Amino acid sequence: MKGRIIGISGPTVTVDIPDLKLYDRVRLGLERLQGEVVHLSSGRAMVQVYEDTRGLALGEPAEGMGRPLSAQLGPGLLTGIFDGLQRPLSRMAAVHGPFIRPGKLLSPLAMDQSWQFTPAPQIGDTVTAGEVLGTISEGSHQHPVHAAAAGTLTMIASGLVVLKEPIALLAGDIKLYAHEEWPIRQPRPYRQKLAPTAPLITGQRIIDFLFPLAKGGTAILPGGFGTGKTILEQAIAKFADVDVVVYAGCGERGNEMAEMLEEFGELADPWSGQRLMDRTILVANTSNMPVAAREASIYTAVTMAEYYRDMGCHVLLLADSISRWAEALREISSAMEEMPGEEGYPTYLASRLAGFFSRAGVVETMNGRIGSLSIILSVSPPGGDFTEPATQACLRTSGAFLMLDTALAHRRHFPAINWFQSFSLYDADMGSYFEKEVSPAWNRNRRKCQALLQRDEKLREVAAIVGADGLQDSDHLLLAVAERIRQDFLCQNSYSADAFSTPELTAEKINTIISWGEAAEKRLTDGEELADILSKDKP
Ligand SMILES: Nc1ncnc2c1ncn2[C@@H]1O[C@H](COP(=O)(O)OP(=O)(O)OP(=O)(O)O)[C@@H](O)[C@H]1O
Ligand SMILES: [Mg+2]
């Protein structure tokens, strides 16, 4: 399938290759840039190019690859750092130098690395397509190797294997490999979706206690400039109680990703004690990388996440930030001269986002295991305006909304999650879980805490009008308790030992503050002086 370039408009290129299909991969020009078909009309196709199109000229050759943009899946993805097209950045740097040169490709998985393979069937056995040929161990993960075709086994490897060699042969010299390719825009199949029942513990007290997340659930972290989105996403990536974390740096600063890579190489996972990087996959499409690849990067990331989910793992996908992804979509859509919707975003922005969110969930996998994929996205609305289309589209489909507040960030109250505006649809189910598994007082203290924070807000409004002297002693006491909750419980400095709090510690901490408040209230009604109560026995 060969043809020529007949039009170029920014990151989109028109080609005259016949027989292309939507989302087919295309290589363009003398440098063989990578692209994907996004629009078809008779005799011509529009291609979204993932690399810089500068220098590309009309009449240069174009070739359809006959298959859609796919991710390579197999052992060795963990600890990897990839770009939006799943090019392995560290190995690319070793082979091609520190800059990604146009058209350069390298297999995402290290094809020469040896892995331990334990075969299931024997030579002479008949296997069906999709049947498990055996497993490869990657740390504590067992990768099932599926047969891509049916037939009679004439060879099956055992012990140390490398991915570039066939792992088995079928009669007729059909080669079977231990890795597979999966089209990134197509969700991987599962038997059935189940309701989320277990919490996704983040180690952030305000989230776990007030706005709990669920394994298999979705959440967004919208916040204006400098409100702590990146720090919070990275804190969750460090502390979440999951087996695998896929972190997509989408159009944000490159140095933040570099620091994260360095830090994750040294820190230990608080749950397993292993190196954090050993459970992490990074997808970097930072602000200095081509825009169109940023659009693909979240799909590359979610496909790798689904692959580990299918092994029965609990996987967390974080992306920072989805607004930069939406901007990439807008740029491509306008280059294609599509009819713009609200604020220039394409009219399908909301349905694309909903489709992406729907890849989260708890599932029974095709081989009967239970795995989960949770998605947390940060949103950076321009000017902190939450009514803009990308934030609104996310809001409609996500299960939790953790709003980062500029005023709190200015006061250095971090994480700057606003406790009045945020919500979690998982709170009732997860509250029952924590009440049963962690502390019987969990829900009672939660209600009490919410009531105190609400009353605190009202009293501070009143005090601002009538002055603090106009308040009663009981009001002053409530303000003191609420302040303890805000300062000692809701604030959590990411650069201190307090950065991570287990649910047990969270329950204990809030219980200490609330019990102190209740005891102090009683002493006040018993006639003790407020000043005495406040100066003594503070928790
Ligand atoms: N949990 C935290 N503990 C301590 N400091 C924090 C915390 N969260 C954020 N900060 C402070 O706020 C600053 C900005 O945070 P961050 O870079 O995460 O914001 P952002 O919302 O990602 O910003 P941008 O919109 O520019 O991407 C950090 O450099 C840090 O000083
Ligand atoms: Mg940021």
C-alpha cells in the first residue's frame, strides 16, 4: 500500500494511498515519519503525524502499514520509560543519542533480554488459539503466554528464553512468540465488569477519609496553576496500594518526569518494600515533544495498564494533565478543518473522554481472574475556570472530583483539596469497608469531621462580620478543634515523613482530635474556663 503526500497542514498530512482503513498506521516521507489515518474520503486519507512534520514536502512517498497503531505487550514493560508511541526512551538514547530522531524506531520490549519460561503443554499436544502456552516470570508477576494460532506443537521452549526467538512452533512451521501487539485504541476484552468494592488507598488522609477512591474507579484532580496537581499525582503514584502504576506525563514539564524517574529508582514501595520503579511504567510526552504523539500517549499508557490488569493485577493509571491531551486533540482537529465545538475543542471531546474513562473498572479477565484498572487524571483548566469544556467533560464521567483550590494553595495548605466542593461517589461503599476493616468509628468520625468543618466555615464568616469577640466560648472551642483538623489532619506535607498515612494511622489521628474536642466540650459545659481547656491537653 504505497502512495504520495498530496497535502500538509501542521501535524496532519493528506496522502493518496488506496485501501487504507481508519486508524491504520502510515509511514511518511523520506524520513519515514510515523502517523495514523484519522479521516478517509474517496481516494485520499488524512494522516495524523506523530513526529515533527517540518521539512516534509509534497510528492514524498507514503506507505500504509496495514495495521493500526499498536502497543507491544510482554515481560519487561515494568521499570520502562516510553514515549507516546511506546518508543523505549532509555534504549533509544543508548542507540540513537539523547534526541529522538524522526522516523527512528526501536522495539518497545528488550528482545535480547532473557526470561524464565515454564511451559504448560508438551510437544505433540494440540493447542487452540488463545490457549496458555506457559508463563514467564517478571519479578512477582506471571505473564501468561497465549498461542496466537491453533495447531499441533512441534517445539516448545523451557527455561531461559529471549523474546526475539519463537517460544513454540506449530506443525507447518508456524512460529509463536511470547509477546503480542494490541491496537491501542481498542479496549482489551474481559468476561464481565464488576462493581468496585475495595478502596484504592492513596496514603493521603483527606482522600482516604473524606473522598475515598475505589480500585477500578476513576477520579479527576482539577486545579489552577501551581495548586499541587503534579505533586499530588506523584504522591499517589508512590503510595497507592496497587501492583502496577502507569504514569503518563502528558504535555507537562520534562524536568518533573526526570526528577520522578530518579526518585522512583531510589524509593521503596511502602506496601511491598521493593523499589518503586519495579512496579512503575512511565510514559513521557512532555511539553517539548510533538503534539500528536501526546494524543496517542494516553492510549498507549492505558493499553499497557490493561495488559497487567488482565494478569489479575490491581493497576493504577495516572495522567498529568488531561487538559494538555485535550489541547492536542483540538490542534489536530483544527488542522483537519473539522467543525469546532465549544472553545474550539472538537465536538467529540466529551465522548472520547468518556470512552477513555470506560477502560477503568474491576473485571473478570478472560482467564477468570479478577483485576482492576483505576484512572486518575489531573486537569489544568486555563485560568482555573472549572466551567471550561475539558473539566466539564471529565466531571460528567469520573467517579470522584478532588478540586484543588488556589486559595488553599496560596495559604500553603497542601494537598489543596477543597473539602466543600469535592466529592466521591464511592464514599458510602468505601466507608463501610473502612468501618469493617480499619476502625468501627470511621463513619461516625467522618460525619462529625464534616459537620465540624461546615460549622467552622459558618463561624469564620460570622467572626469576619461581628468580630471574634462576638462568638461564644463553645464557638471558640469549635474553631480550635476545626483548626486542629485542618492543620494536623487534612494538611500533609509531601516532603516530610508525614507524606504517607496508612488507613490505621488516619483513623487514629482523627479519633484523637475528635475525642479531645468532645472531652473539651464536656469540660466547658461542666464550667471549666475555655482558656484553661485550650492551654492544656491539646492533642
Ligand atoms: N503536598 C504538598 N506538600 C508540600 N508542598 C506542596 C504539596 N503540593 C504542592 N506543593 C507545593 O506547590 C508547588 C506546586 O506544585 P505542583 O507543581 O504540583 O503544582 P501544579 O498544579 O502541578 O502546577 P502546574 O499548573 O504549573 O503544573 C510545589 O513546588 C510545592 O512547593
Ligand atoms: Mg504540574
